[in-house]
Amino acid sequence: MARFVIDASIAATWCFKDESTAYSDAVLEAVTGPSEALAPRLWAYEIRNVLLVGLRRKRVAHPDADVFLDSLRDLRIRLTDPGSYDNVFALANRFGLTVYDAAYLDLALQENLPLASLDKELITAARQCGVASFQT
């Protein structure tokens, strides 16, 4: 079973099909199958915030938003807490990331796992730390 860290930029594309990429679709397939993704608990908040903004901008209808949230429960994504919030802060400061993005990087480093992300700054920081990109 493959394990990896997933960030919110990937899952957001699952809700808004005009943002879908072959990579994000392959990551979705991975977490509906034998692979397991890990994410910091803030992932659940970030996804819901993205969805809320989409509702407010009329990019998604309420019934579709409900279906999307229900579908997330079936995915093999395990939420976790960081080992140290101070380490997350230090990574954010070192690489010019938001603390939120640094939480994904910290988890990938702590678990020695590849990272699935579409965020260019986060991907760059991950590479500089020796974290591989998740390959589908």
C-alpha cells in the first residue's frame, strides 16, 4: 500500500471540475483504491473553506457541495496532528510558506513520505528538503 501526504490544493480540484488535472484525478484514484494519504487536521478546514468560497461565488450548488463532502468520507485520507507546532512555524519561516502549507511539508518530513500538491511554492520547498513528489 502506497502512503503519501496530500494537501488541499489537490482535493479542491475534485470539487471544481474546471480545475481538474490528470495528476489530481490520479491522486483521487489512489485514495479510492489501495493507497492511504495523510494530511494535517487543518486539511478538513481548508477543504470546507474552499467549498464555502465556491458556494458564495456560485461555482458550486448546495446539493453538489453536500455530495462532495459526503464523498470525502469514503476516501482513504487520515488526518493527524503535527509532532511540533514550532517545527511547522520554523519551516514556514525558512521557506516563506504559510503556516498551513508548512504543516503539509512537516508531515511529509516527519513520516518520510512523498507529497501530493499543486502548490508551486510548497513543491519547491519540499524538493529543497528532499521530499519527493507523489508519483501516480
